[in-house]
Amino acid sequence: MNNNEAYELIDGVVKNLVASDAINTIDGFDEQTIVLGNGSVLDSISFITFITDIEDKLQEVTGKELYLVLNEINNFNVDNPNLTVGGLATYLATLSK
Amino acid sequence: MVILITGTSKGLGRYLAEYYLKKTHTVIGCSLSANVIMHPSYHHTQLDLSNESNVRSWVNSVRKKFQTIDVLICNAAIVSSALFLTLTPGNLMESFLKTNVAGVFYILREVSKQMIKQKRGRIIAISSITTATHQEGTSVYSATKCAVNELIKILAKEVSSSNITCNVIAPGMMKTNASEELAKKLEWEKEMLQKQTIQRVILKEEVAHVSDFLISPRSSSITGQVIYLGLSN
Ligand SMILES: NC(=O)c1ccc[n+]([C@@H]2O[C@H](COP(=O)([O-])OP(=O)(O)OC[C@H]3O[C@@H](n4cnc5c(N)ncnc54)[C@H](OP(=O)(O)O)[C@@H]3O)[C@@H](O)[C@H]2O)c1
């Protein structure tokens, strides 16, 4: 999976979550959108649902049992977590290889 | 209901599994050793809870097969050794931490993710009164049970908005394979009972009674509690 495909996967998960009322509509969703940390469009509980769905989708697409480990993401600071859609897409692309 | 119970090969875990099967629930269990419960509504997996990827795969497969996990009972633990802290080997201490703390942490994390998605759930962890009696020879075991109490109390706050309750049942001395083994050494049983307020062995039925209470729909506002059996608070 390349970065674009990973971005599409994230976008699809967000659309599903919005459609099922699990999260509110995100205005101007793009690679800069923050999903965790200061200015995040998701609260902590929504982020957990989001990550669980990303893992499920990732397994569906790759056929492999893959799990996200936040502190493996480049520049991820556990003391001050901050994650953008672009950062997550890059990580997913690496993880799926 | 779909009830996931860890450590169902013997002792309290086996009792609870059979108890909830009799009540016509679906029970999903695990242990290091092979399945001993033969029942059409029982689903066993042999696994080591201290192995993070084993736990992830197991919960993942349960989620896919059953779509829901209504209740989690974290029961599995190492319940052995009556050694004074000064005599406890480092590797024994580490094995306690791996199973009783890391193992509980992994299962709590994976199951609570599913419960957050389904927006409801009941989590119960089995701890022990030794966290309050500070009995000699239980330093490492009790420390791991204190950790469990704290994991549950904090998780209770973190997941409360998803209609999930998290509580601890902390029984006094029970008759199980583990305690019978300990009772052979020292005057374990006598010493344990002397520390209890109700100075008798706690029955597994009594634990099931509290667990019934906690999973009842009417207990949806009870969370972050430690319920001692046999000890006044
Ligand atoms: N007995 C007491 O007096 C007493 C008092 C207060 C609280 N408790 C608590 O009650 C709970 C049950 O105790 P018990 O006396 O019933 O213990 P037990 O008879 O020793 O049973 C423990 C169960 O946990 C499983 N287990 C242990 N380590 C595991 C691992 N790494 N992965 C998967 N499964 C594992 C065991 O599986 P295997 O058989 O395959 O190893 C077994 O099924 C524990 O949390 C204990 O701390 C006990």
C-alpha cells in the first residue's frame, strides 16, 4: 500500500464513522487534519473507535493481521501525542509493506 | 450474553465459566493448558495472556466470530509462592508481573476497544483482599493485584462515556487448586483466614453472586469499585 492508498483507507474509515454517527462531520478533512493531540477533530473515545476501524480495514485490505503501535510512528511523542492524517497514512504505508 | 473469562481451566475461572454456561450464556475462555470444559456454548483457546500478540489475535478472532463482547472477567493469574520478599527470585517476580499485570493490561486494552465500539460493556477483574491485609509472603502477588485495582479504577473513568463499567471483586481465601497448593506449605490457610473479618473460606458461589450483581442492567452506575469478600473495608 502506498501513501495515497493509505490516505484513501483513512478517508473511507472516517466517512463510515460519520455515516454511522460515531463521529461528527469533519470539515476540510485532508492530510493536515489532526486526529490526536492539540486541535484534534476527534475526542479520545472517537480516536479509539477510529484506530480500531483502521486496524480492521487494514487487515481486510492486506489480508494480514496488522496492528498500530503509536510509538512506532515517526516523531510520535508519547508525552505530547500529536498525529495528523498524513503522518498516519505514511505509517500505514510502511506497516503494510 | 457473550462472556469472556480468562483462566478457565481450573479454580474460580472454571467455576464461573460453568456457572454462566448453566445460565445459557455463551462463554469464551482461555488458559495455558488445554480445554477441560465440554459444552456447545463454550469456546476455548489455549494461549499465554502475557504474550501481547497472542492476546491481540485472540480478541480479534473473538470480535469477528461473535461481533460483541458483553462481559469480560479478568480472572487468570499466577497464584503461587509464599516467599518473603527478601527470598523472592527476580525471575519469579518478573513472571508475576508478566501474567498478573501485563496479561491483564493486554486483555483490558483489546476488549475495551471492542466495548467502546459497541458502546456498552461490563468489565470485572478478580483481585484479592491481600492488597488490604498486607500479609507476609504476598508482596509480589499483592503488588500485582494493587496494579490490577488501579488499572480498573482508571479505565472505569476513561470508558464511562461509552456505557462501560469496570469493577474489581477482591475475594478472601477460596478453595481452588492454587490455594490448596499453597495451603500445603506453611500454615497458609490459617494465617490468611486470621486476617479476614469473616474468618472462613469464601465460596466461589459468593464471587458469582457479586459478578451477577455487577453485570446486572441495574448496576450501570456502579463503576471503579473494589468489592471485598470476607474483609471489612
Ligand atoms: N485461590 C484463592 O484463595 C484466591 C483468593 C483471592 C483471589 N484469588 C484470585 O482469583 C483468581 C483465580 O484464582 P484461582 O485460585 O482459581 O487460580 P488457579 O486455580 O491457579 O487458576 C488460574 C487460572 O489462570 C490460568 N492462567 C494462569 N496464567 C495464565 C497465562 N499466562 N495465560 C493464560 N492463562 C493463565 C490458569 O491456566 P493453566 O491451568 O493452564 O495454567 C488457570 O486456568 C486469580 O485472579 C486469583 O488472584 C484467588
